Amino acid sequence: HTANHIINRDCRDERKIRGSLKICSKSIIFEPDEKIQPIIKIPLRDCISIEAPEDNETNNPFTWYVNLRCLYTSIFVFNKLNTCISSTLSGKTEYLFQLDVAGKVDDVVQTLLQLNRASHLDKLGDQAAMITAILQSRLARTSFDKNRFQNVSETLHMECEAEMVTPLVTNPGHVCITDANLYFQPLNGYPKPVVHIMMHNVRRIYKRRHGLMPLGLEVFCTENDLCSDIYLKFYNSQDRDELYFYIATYLENHITEQTAESYMLQWQRGHISNYQYLLHLNNLADRSCNDLSQYPVFPWIIADYSSSELDLTKPETFRDLSKPVGALNKERLERLLTRYREMPEPKFMYGSHYSSPGYVLFYLVRVAPEYMLCLQNGKFDHADRTFNSIAETWKNCLDGATDFKELIPEFYENDSSFLVNSLKLDLGKRQGGKMVEHVELPSWALDPDDFLQKSQNALESQYVSEHLHEWIDLVFGYKQKGSEAIAAHNVFHPLTYEGGVDLNSIMDPNEKVALLTQILEFGQTPKQLFTTPHPRRIIPKFKSLSRTSSHNVSIAESPVSPNEESFEDLTEESITLAWNNIAKLKLDEQYKIHKEEITGIAVSCNGSSVFTTSQDSTLKMFSKESKTLQRSVSFSNMALSSCLILPGDTTVISSSWDNHIYFYSVAFGRRQDTLMGHDDAVSKICWHDNRLYSASWDSTVKVWHCVPAEVLGTKRHHFELLAELEHDVSVNTIHLNAANAMLVSGTKEGTISIWDVTTATMLHQLSCHSGTVYDAAFSPDSRHLLSTGEDGCFKVIDVQTGMLISSMASEQPQRCFKWDGHTVLSGSQSGELLVWDLLAGKFIERIKGHTGAVTCMWMNEQCSSIITGGEDKQIMFWKPQY
């Protein structure tokens, strides 16, 4: 409350000191507006009299008095730098405060009396329960002041009680949301009467855990900032979820929370840095700079703090990211494991956590001393336990019996103020007699800014990029809990984990307060984001020759000097240019050449001849130059399902629903051979280096060695079955990777399988789609796999781990696609072509095309020419517009 502290009332030397009277749960604080005046702190427990004086009638009806008699009072005096220079304990005294607001005095006195009674209760749980009851009673007697609306025409959607979360302090009040604004009105009017956020400014919203319970909501009006505009904690999850719903549905261009998997994909492909990725993961795991018990956690990276030069090319410069801090010292770990084995259930290896409010403020004491004083009851920690030296802190984390702390984001940012005692704080004198001033830096750092720059370089170094996924497994991933955590020596106290205790089920208020205090003050493990091994980052050591040719070799087989300008470099540039303009596709020509839907497209090397298959059972040859149909061949009375043309343009192969595969000689214009390879319809075929891969509804993919007739000098081809890749259900599609070493198959029941074709062994199998897999393809670098299915979803799989890392839903099924690893061009059930940005998780362009489903798609090696076929029996020729 805005108030005056009255000194020597009704006397000649009466003085009024203007300031704020703060009624807290356990004390009363008067903070004068003038910094030179001392701050007065009156413990409620020591108040022996709280009353409104009987003679408080004045000429001003809006003036009210509160009189306090107390045993002890703390007086804090500050200098011009706003640093506390002295504190004294005053004996029995009396204080008189004059409030500004009419009608508040009785409420203030009653509240103070109730809090005074609560302060005399012996047990913390009883005190907390009574304080909470007082708070709830005050909230129930008030409501949001509608006069605070920005516009009289605003429509109220929802109002509820909540608390605004700031570091170490929660501020109760009322939340109100209208059709245009989000409001929070603090019960005490602090830090201002109303916090106001315009809805159209909101960019991100996140549901949060608070005290390991799903009660928080954080609102950001910026895209990338670490700190939010407001963090709210609700008294029940229903209110939280309802407010979240209103904000999310109101925003027409609301940026949906991206998943951990989508950020993983961006990080893997180098679109976001290691630092940005860790920030995103912290955000998704409920870490917030407004909540010191869940402050963002970053890893120690550098292990060398003694050398004069920092060498980021040496592995020994870096900390082992595959181990938690507690396991970095082998001798200490053995002692901890001995204790762990002898411990009764529930067991834990580390009694302290790697992130807690105390550890956060240990690092930030020089820039946030008020939080440290709040946490430690008005005192700084002992000088020898203060953050004095980077090297000493690292050594203590390696050797200390109970010190396992990691770092905070500030170590990898640009503001070095947390390393400098610019506020001239009196942080004490160490045992050697040295005053605690600035943080001592390693000898390889010229100054604090240089230290941060080199720390950033280390975080983004190749070594860390290659190993960061190991640390993510420990903190956010599958090694966080269970048997994997035990094997990785990564087990903390049960109360630090989500689900470790159900606070709502505890009836004893003292036990509840004790547990909540431990949860909030001694560290919380981040929400688990991954339950399978995190894939490695893609480190571009080599450059691929091309991206879509069936004759490509893998990346690792094709080293290219960074200074070497080659034809491949030009090809790569033209491919990039084509994909950058893929959203500007223009329909060039279209022809109706079949009687039923088109199922396959193959094009000769020079692009002059286009071969198509159809459910009308014909293979047709169309001349791009003369724009005429030149040949039409029927092999069977059943549908043809796909086609391809062999190198040299002499032979076209077609698969059929009649269980056969047909070889057509372009030169002689006739069927040259027939392979009776399956017991049911052949759905898709691929070819590489005299090997034919055929997928069938008989639940197999067969690998054939095929020697063409022209090579043998005979009339027929020679076939030899090399392998049979068995599935449980019908196989609908297959695709070879660029190096032709792996094959993906998709079934009619939504299963994706990845095979090593050199050994005919399955590498991974995932149930990805609900319904038929329509199409699947590796990225040009073979790191990822994209599939689409009857369920209308795109799925991205990490090929190395077999982990599903991203899922994106479309309005309707996408029947076929081409992609470059991040941008997708797909043909939809409705006949449109859609361009998708996988990293952003959304489609970016819709192009009108066929009058029925787009059933197949062909793209040339330079990605500059596209042909689609559809249910409307047409083929369409497309070109990007530059």
C-alpha cells in the first residue's frame, strides 16, 4: 500500500516519509521512496499490538492510520549505489503508518492480525496452511477491476485467480482475458496495478510445471528471448488449460509450440546452433528464467582451465559429455556407488542436483544480489563458498562430495556482467585475506568478454556438435530415468523427478510444506523429452556429388576440397536454386494420354521421351519434343503399377497387378522378357547396378540379380533371386537411398522398415501410419527418411537410430512427394501440389493441379523439371519460375 511513515505525530517536529508498506506472509516492510531513508522490516511474530488508532478521524476521509507496537525491528540503510551498508536490530518500538486508500484500514488490520497469529504457530505446515487460507479469503473478496480494461467494448471471456511467478516470489491476483487483451491484476498492486498484454502481440505460449505440478503458463511476446512477458501459476489445471485454450484459439497466426522432434531435425541439419537447440529443449522441458527452481540448464563444456591457450581441436580440452558431472571423477563415483549399493529403497546416487535456486544464484550473485539475500535470509554466503573462480568451481564439481552442478545459459551468451562485481557488493573476505571481487578467469581468457566468446566457440565446436546428443540423453532423454539412468550413473533423489510424489494426495500440511520446500529449493529434473537415443548431429565433412540421382555415392565416399570449384558444385547450386523456387511452380503443359489413373512415370536421359503406366494396363511412350503419343503397349489385362527406364534408355521395366514384371525393348518396340516373381500384385520396383528390387502385396520385397539380354548377347534376360525381405503384410512402396546401400519399405498397415541391402538385414522397423504408406524416400544425404500415408501425416525418421523425430499433419492424404531434406513438394488426394517447410512444420504454398488425386511424380536430377500423373488420366509438366 502507498503510505506515509509518521514520525513524532502531533509534535512540532512531526515528519512524514513517503513510501510503500508491504504486508508479507511473515513480516511488514516499509520501503521509502527516497533511497537515502532506511528500510524498516518488522517481523509479524514480534508484533505485540496491531490496531487502528481511535483518533484517526481527520479532515481527509481518505486518510487512515495503522499503529504497530513490536519487540524488535530490523533497520537497513543503503548508500547511493543502492547497496546495503548497514543493518541494525532495534528494540521495542512503535510505528504509525498513514494509508492513502479509504476503506482499507480495517482490511489491513484484520489481515495483519491473522498473519500475526499464523506466525506464532509452531509448525511450518500449519503456518503455510493458515497463510494460504488468508490469501484465498482475500482473493475471494475481490475481483478484477473492469475499469482497467483498455477499451469499453472489450468482451470478457474468462476470469480466475492465479499467481504471477517471479524469481523466488509469487504474487497473487486475478487473471482476466478478453477478446483483445490478457490482464493480470496483483492483489497488492505490485509491481504495477495491472499487467497488460495485447493478444495480437503474443508469439509463444507454453504450459509449465510449477513445483512438479501442471499449473503454470508462460506467455512470450517475442520469438527467441529466453525470458517471458508473464509467467502465471494457477490454483488448478482446469483454469490453466482454459486460459491456454482462449489464447491459442484467438490468435489467427498463432505460432504453435514446435515439438522437441521438430527442433531436433532443425539442429541435426544445421539450421539452428547448439546454443539455440539447448534453449529450445530447456523451454520445452519447463525450464524458465522466472522460476529459479527450474532455471535453464547448460552443460560444462570446457575441461581445461590451466593452459595459457585454449585449443578447441584437442578432445582432451573438453568435458566427457556422455557422463553426468557426478561420474566424471572415477574415484568419487566409486564412493558414491558404494553408498548407493548399501542404501535402502528408494535409492539415489546424488543427494544434490545439478540445477537448483542456490546454484543459479551462486553464479548470478553479482547481478542479482537481492535474490541471494532473499534465499539466504538477508545474508550473502560465506566468502569461500561464493563464486570466486572458474577453475576452482570446475575443480569442486569434479572433486566435491556433494557438488554436481552444471552451468546456466549466461556462460554462453554475450553479457559478462555476472562475472564482474560492478555493484561493488561486499561479498566478504576469503580465508587468505583476499576480498571477493570479480570472478577469476582462466589464463586463456583475456577478459570476461573474451571468456564468453571462447566458451561460445567451444559450445559450437565440432567436438561438441558430435557429442552433445550424449548429454541430451542424460538431461532430457532416455538416460534420465529407469535402468538406462542407473547404467549411466545418472540417478538423483526421487523428489527431483516429475511424478516422484503426488502433493495433492498428502493431507498432513506439515509434510506437504516440507516436500514442496524440498522440491522448490533443492532442484528439479527437467521434463523428459525423449525416450529413445538421441541421434547425432550431421557434421558436413564431405560434399555429395548430387542429391537425387540413382547413381549417387554416399557423402563419405566423395570428398571435395572446399576451394575446389567443380561441375558438382554448379549442380549443387542449381539444385538449391530450384528448391528455393519450388513454391513458384508453373504448369507448362498437360496431356490426357490414358483411360485410367496414371501409376508410374519414367523419362529418358535426354528428357525427350516420357514413359507412363496406368491402371488401364498399358505402357505408353510420349514424345516431349513432338508432343505426340508414339507408342502404346499392353502386357496384361490387369493394371500396371510402376515403371522405370534402365541406363542407356534401351529398356523400360513395368510392374503389374498380375504378379509379373515386364521388360520392354525401346529399340525393338516389343516385350523382351517377363519375370514371374511374386504370388500377388507387384506394387513398386527399383533398379541399381543390375539389381532389381520388387515390392509386392505378397508381403515380400525381392532382390534380383538381372543381366540384360544385350549384355549376354541373348534374346532373354538372366534372373537370379539374391534375397527376400519378408514382411507381415502387403508392401505398397519401396525406395533406395542415394548410395543404394539402404532400402525403405512401406506396408498397407502403416509400417516402415529400413533395410541394409548389402546384407539383406532389417535395421529398423516402426509403426508410423494408421493405414497404407503411400510413399517413402530418403533425404539426399541419407540421414533422414520421410514417409506419407493414408492418415494424412508426414513422418520424419532418423535413419541412424530409427527414431521418429517429427510428425506433421495435412488436411488430406498426400499420395506422393519429392524432397531435398527440408522442403517437400507433395501431390495431394485433392489434386493440388503442396509445398511444405518441414523445419517450420507447415505448408507454404498450394498449387492448383489435377482434378483428382496426384498419384505419381517424377523430378529430374537438377530438380528443374517435374512431371505429375493423376487420377484424371493426365500427365502435367511443371517448371520452377526463377
